[in-house]
Amino acid sequence: MLVLPENRGVLLSALADASADLPGCLSYVVAADAEDPSLVWVTEVWESKEAHAASLELDHVKAAIAAAKPVILGFGTRVETAPVSVR
């Protein structure tokens, strides 16, 4: 995700808040880009597309999206994979 550097903390905090208690989520990693202060990376692994869709209806996820939305300038590359192994 693309954000003004001065707003990156807001986005990181909102995403971290959203990552708690997500049924069906096997992994949710929020990372600040090591070189570019305007980038935030999110890597998610879900049991199913349906589990991910259901997470978007959770109150704490809705609140996190509302907090993050005003500071997000855009989205870069999106990649969807089919996990074969998760440890």
C-alpha cells in the first residue's frame, strides 16, 4: 500500500488492529518497507476466499478499514496464490 511517509504509522497501526482474531486466517503479516517510507506490505494466508470475505464483516476489521482508508494513497501489485504448504 502507498501512503505518505508521515501517515505510515497510522496505517501500520490500523492494519495491526485488524489482524487480531481473524477466523480462518493462517497468517497475517504487516510490514514497513525497509527502504521506502511510503510503502507498507501486507501478506495474508486464508483457509478460503469465504473466510477472507467473512473477516471483512467483523466490527474490528470494519473499524480498522475506516481508520486506514483516509491515509491510503493507492495500492501496488496484488498477487493471489494457492498455498501448498503452511507451517
